[in-house]
Amino acid sequence: MFKYYGKWAPHLFLLPAGVILLIFFFIPFFQTIVLSFQDYSNNIYNPSWIGIGNYLGIFKNPVFYKVMLNTFIYLIVAVPVLAIVPLFLAILISQKIRGITVYKILIYLPVIISIVVAAIAFKWLYADQGILNYLLNVLHINSVGWLTDSKYAIYSVIILTIWKGIGYYMMIYLAALMSVPKELYEACDIDGASFLQKHLTVTIPHIMPTIALVTTISSISAMKIFAEIYVMTKGGPLNSTKTIVYYIYEKAFENLDLGYASAMAVILLVVVMIFSLINICCFERNKYQI
Amino acid sequence: MMKKILKSFSIHSVLIFTSLLSIFPFIWLLSTSLKGNSENIFAYPPALIPKEFTFANYVGVWHRVDLMRYFINSMVVAGGTVILNLILSSLAGYPLARMEFKGKKIAFFAILATIMVPFQAIMLPVYLITLKLHLVDSVNDVAGFIGLVMPFAVSAFGIFLMRQAFLAIPREMEEAAIVDGCNVFQVFWKVLLPMVKPSLAVLAIFTFIGSWGEFLWPSIVLTKESMFTLPVGINNLQGMFSSNWRYIAAGSIISTIPIIIFFLAMQKYFIAGENEGAVKG
């Protein structure tokens, strides 16, 4: 094909987006790294270079380990649930039944609701004399301090995250299920396979890449949890719900310890980048082929 | 036959149960917001249907909090973010899909790299830069709005979405336009852009939902109550009405109505099973 555009036309088209990404992405990216080697804790207007001092401080800080543990709990509880339950629901919805659209809308509703409203709604369910404790009492179980007991608080927040994520991942699975060849299911029916056998032998192997994709996406979002914590618990009680992003926020915007916050941000960055790289290289390759 | 009915019955039961779980927190919030002052909202057993049905909480919260203002602010921010994303993403997606040029690989991988870095990790310098550029509400409202929008004015997701859309258009379209005497910008604007409308719609809708629900960035930059977006304003209700759950519930429900209407109007885009969304914050 003949070249109908001038030499600099492509660059001109890319320029506006490039400027925005430069100012609000690339500069901050490198600035985060630079800040992480500086000490702002004594004088915010006159930081000093301390090399890896912030990182050493972080690895000696018990709160940081607590935060890491919380993130780890988030990962091992929320991620498997969000990989499995939406798949199960997607399989049910993809059966030829009535009312699919209504089910889809209702199950997707939590996804589009603002996280702040969702967190408030859950805070109300979790109230000390709230409806969930009433249900427990009906079952002769003592009331639980859903958000006030440091043993349970993180799980209560995780339940919200799961509730809000199910519809989203279900839609991803539904799209993937459409690509499973119908003939395979027909073959199963002829062989007299049961519902469970059919999906264990055909569906699951066929959409394994999507399961892996959902796992990495939900892991990445689990590491970025902030609003739930901010609205519901502010990281408490006793740091039991403090996540890495909330801790960065607290250090940066409340304690104004910019260097320390940036060092934690770099740690977050490295971990998320590893997960994203896996994602892009293994599961979404076709989308990002040059 | 019996087996078939049983199967369909169990599928429906699971889906009805899940649907109820999905909406119950809102139903309970709605129920609380409609209960009058003399009705105990902590009553055992809890009453789902208000005994003393009233809209007083809605009237009360509407008078004491400028929800309309929050709504307008959210509209301005989400609208601005959507428009900028549509323009910038399609401008950038076009050369990446259709042109050969020096530095294309670098541009491609630079944009791809931005997918890997979460905003949460770089938010502090983004804030410092926004302050330096005087794009905060303490300067003036317009600057405040620009500051709310700019960090999200373009995303790699949008650029790649538009690039994919342009890739799918047959080359002959451009050739014909060139023969007809269009220049490169006219090819883009008059020929290609109208052909990628479905992708533009998808991008607009997901950007809108994402921007509408955004909480972290506005809660960092906003200082004036009159600039609050809905999520920030609704979170603020908790402090204003400490334990007046009737008001908090009423405010939350009001703030949710617009987005539910939007969702129902656009539902085919969400539930067609085609989206690989950017909604996830």
C-alpha cells in the first residue's frame, strides 16, 4: 500500500496521548523510584538522600509484615473464590434456560455500583446489632464483631470484594464459554456423560487460559484494594485490615513521609508488574501483538 | 422429562439465590432509608418492609447535603474523562494500527508498560505534579476539575481497544479515500472514525463507569466540599451523620439511582459477554 501520510503524521497523532502519559505516568513512575531513596521524615521541604534506608526501615517494620500478611490472606481467600464461583455461575447461565438476561443484570449490578456505596451497604449489614448478627443469633451463634474484631474484620472486607467481583468475572467466563465447540458437548450427551463429567472433561480444560487470566486479574486487584478499607475500617482494628495501598496512602498523605511511602510503592509496583507480565505474556498475547 | 425439570429447577434455584445475594445489601439499605424516626432500625427481628413508611429521610438528606452538586461534579468529571479518552485513544490507536514509522515499537511498548503499573503505586508523584501544575481546587474550580480528569485522560486499555478496532478495517477504505483526495486527517476523521463507533461506545461506557466510581484520586486531591464527587460526598455522609443510618442510607440510595439507570439503558454492552472491561478499579 502506498504511504499516504507525511513522515511526522504518526507522531502528531500520538502526541496528545504521549504528553498525558509522560506527565501523569512516566515522570511519576521514575519520581516514585527517586523519592524512595530520600528521607522526608525530618523535614518535608528539605529531604536528604538515604540510599536504601527506607527499604531497610520497611523490612524492620512489624506493621509492614502485618500489611503483607493481610494482602496474602486477601490473595488466598478472594482469588480462588473469584476463580471458581463465577465459573460455576457462568456455566449455569450458559445453559438454555429462561430469564438469563434478568439473572445477568442482577448478578452484574454490584460491579457497576460505586465501591463507596457498596462498602456503606455492607457496613450496615455488619453493624453490631445489624441483620447479619440477627441471623447468627437465630442460628444460636453469638454475635460477631464483623468489622470490630481483629480476628474477623479482614474476612468481612474480603466478602465485600468477592460480592462485588463475582459478576465481573462471570461475564469474562461467559465470553470464554461461547468459544467452546458445541460438538464436544453433543458428543458428551451421546456418551451419556453427567453434567459434572461434561464440564470437568470439556469445559474446564477448554477455558483453562481464561481461568488463569481471571486468577491473575483478581490477584492484581486484590493487591490494589483501598476504598473498601478506607470506607469501612480505616485499616483497623489493630491494623488487621490494613492493605498495602491503604498503608501507602496513610504514610504519604497523613504522615507526609513521602520517601517511606514511595519505597513501599516501589515494592507494590514490582509485585504487580510481575503479575501483569505473566498476564500479558501468557494470556492476553493476541491483544498486544505488534 | 422428570430429570430435565429437576435440572432446570436446581439451576434456577442457584441463580435466584445468587441474584438475591447480589441485591440484598441494597434492598436492606433501601428498607432502612424508608423507615421513620420512631421505628427502631435495630429491631429484632429486623423488618424488611418499613412499618412506618416515609420519605422524610430523603427530604432531610437532600436539604442538608448538596447531593445535586455532587452529582453535577461527578457528571463533569466523568463526562470530561470520557471525551478525552475517546479523542486521545483513537488518535493514538490509529497510527499504531495503520502506519509504519520510526519509533513505533518504542511507542507500542511504552504504552503497553503503562498497563503493568498500578496508579496506586505512583499516586504520590502524580499528586505532587498536579499540585505543581496548579490543577487543584484550591486554585479554582476549573483547575480542580482539570486535575481530577487529567491523570485518567487516556489509558493503555483505550489505546489498544481503538488500535484493535482500526486493525479490523479493510485497507481499501483508506485507499479509496486517498484517491478521492482526502488528507491523512480526513481519512482518520471522516472515514475511519465512523467505522469504529461500536468500539468508541464500549470505551465511552466503561470509562464512564470507571470514572463515576473513582474514589482514591478525588479523595486525595479534593479539599473543598463544593467540589466533591458523589463517591467522596457519600463517604463524607458517614462523618456528617455519624450514626444516623437512615440519612446515610437515603443519601447512598439517591447517589446510586443515576448509575443504575445508566446501566439498565446500556445493559447490552455490559452483559453481551463481549466485554473485557476496564471497570475494575
